[in-house]
Amino acid sequence: MTDTANVDQKLKEAYFTASQGQLIWQRFKRNKSALVGGWVLIILIMSGIFAPFLTPYDATISGRDKEYLNGAPQIPSFCDDNGCSLRPFVYTQERTRSIKTNFRWVTTVKTDLESRRYVHFFVKGAKYSHLDFEINLPGKALDFKFKGVQFETHLFGTDKGMIHIFGTDSTGKDIYSRTLAAIKTSMAVGTIGVFIAFVMALAIGGIAGYYGGWIDSGLQMITDTVRTIPSIPLFMALAAFIPDTWSAEARFLFISMVLGLIGWPTLARRIRTHLLTERNQEYVLAAQLCGASPTHVIKRHLLPSFTSYIIVDLVISFPYMVLSETALSFIGLGLKDPVNSLGVMLQNVTSADVLLNYQWYFIPVIFFIVLVLAFVFVGDGLRDAADPYSDSH
């Protein structure tokens, strides 16, 4: 009984001495759906970051197969009628148009041994670079380019010809390569948008909540004005404003900034409400009596007491940023080809011809749904874990 009592005592001491982050993590681990969503989210994010290595071809240029337009997915196999192989392979496929099928593609698969395309791993292919960054805005003074480290090794490829495990689109581009590149682009848009919204929310919500009075009233008028702006008419006006001469990078940065500039009011209101409650606490008054500046009090005392809720709000904001980018690109107001984003790829599934004949175009839709659901599960799990009054504790 003594050992059991000592263990219980140590657990109690660990609980009462644990930091806020440790308590949130312990509560978060109890939520199985949030934990699974977190692992899925990590896998998708890493897949987007290392997309050039994980994919056999460049998503735009070198991944275009002119001999395999609107091609069906090629699934590697180990065995067929000619026997089994230790190395996976796909077959060479010939495609022709026929008047019997209204000039649609007819695929003929050669099943002899000589037509096998064996899959090799860690092969050399198109060059790519990590941390490669380039911005081409109107005016040379705003241009910026950073050349990263170049590589040419890809996870897999074939000894001859090409392989398309998710099929190809109408221009012959590899859908698998485009899908992973699209995840990276959509996540980058969400990251920039969330960062801009986060900085503005901290600044405006912090000042409004700390000072109160006429400053709070004025800032709340601005916040309410931004919240009442209809998003779709705004983006239609911005789409008409963007010149056709803008590069894909400039359009990408512009859309990211706009999403951030209209996404801060909700978090700013939460920060304001919290600071209005906390600014009269004894530890704040003690810091003020010691001569601490308002910036120091907000930065070192008030915001840290609200850190967990800010983190949760940021995680929850991510899927909405991704959804906004996807929706704008889907209706033609956001990113466009040759940029690979989830919204751009969803534009390809709007026709009845795709629904009836090219169902593999919907594979990126599955990734999009999984990404959003993972963010929702993780956000809900963090919100419950950060709430000290939650019933799950």
C-alpha cells in the first residue's frame, strides 16, 4: 500500500506542477479521433513539403505525358499470367481514337514480358530544389528570388516510359504529382493567411482589450466593418482588379494576403474579451505599479495567460483558410493554372464528361476532404483539451 500511495502522491504532484502545455497534451492524447487526425495531418503536411521527392515527375512540365492524355491510373503489380516478379511493374499501354467510341481514347494493354515497365526506387529524374523561393511582383524593386539546394533523386520511377499511379489529366500531366504539389500550395496559402490574421488580431484585439474606452469603441467599429464585408463580391472585385500580366507567384501572394486581411476579426474579438477580463487582475496591477509599459504587460503577462486558446484558434482557422482558397480557385477567382492547388484541381471535376469517363479526377477531392477533416478533428481535440471545464477531463 505504501508503494501505491507514493505513486499516487507523485502523480498528484506531477499534475499540480505541470505546465499548461503539458496538461493540454495529456488531455489531447485521450481523444483518439484527434490523435488520429494529428497523425494524418502530419503525413499530409510532410507529403506536401517533400512532394518533389515523393513524386516521379515535375507537376507541370516534365510530368506531362503526351502519349497518355486522360489516362487511367496505372497500379503496379507483382504477378500476372507471365509469372511473378520481385520488382513491381506496370504494362505499356497504347492509346488510339476510334469512331465507334465517338473518338474517345481506346486503351490497349500489352501483356507480354517485353512490355513490362519495372518500378525502381530512388531514381534520378527532373531536378528540383527545396527552400526555393521566388516572388515576381509588379516592379523590379519588389522582386525577390532565393535559390535553394538542388536535387534530382525521386522516390520511384520506371526503367522505361512513365508511370501514373493516379492517372493523367487532359493535358497529360501526372495527377499524383499534381495532388501532392497542390497540398503544399494550399497549405502555404493557409499558413501565410493565418500568420497575417494572427498578427493583426493580436495587435488590434490586444490594444482594444487593454485600453478599453474610446480606443476599444473605435477598433470595434473597424472590426465590425471588416466582418460585414461580403466575401464573394469582394473577391469578384479583386479578381477584376488583378491584371492578367501578374505571375502565378504574385497572384498566390496577393490571395494569401487578402485571406489574412479579412480573417482576423474573430480572433481579435476573443483576445479583446479575454483582456477586458484580465486587465484588472492583481498580477496586472502589480506589473503596472512596478512601472511596466503597456506593451510589456500585454506581451509578458496578459497574452501568455491566453496562449492555449490562441493556438487552438489558429489550428481551427487553418481549414477555413484552405477552404477559402479552394472555393475561390474553384469558382475561378483565386489561383489558376499552371499553379497546382486543391482548388485549381477541383475545377477539373465540374464537367459531366469527367464524372462519366474519367473518375480518377476525383482522387484529389479525397485528399482535400481528408485534409479538412484532419484539421477539424485536431482543432476540436485541442479546443476540448484547452478547456478546463470540459466534461472529458
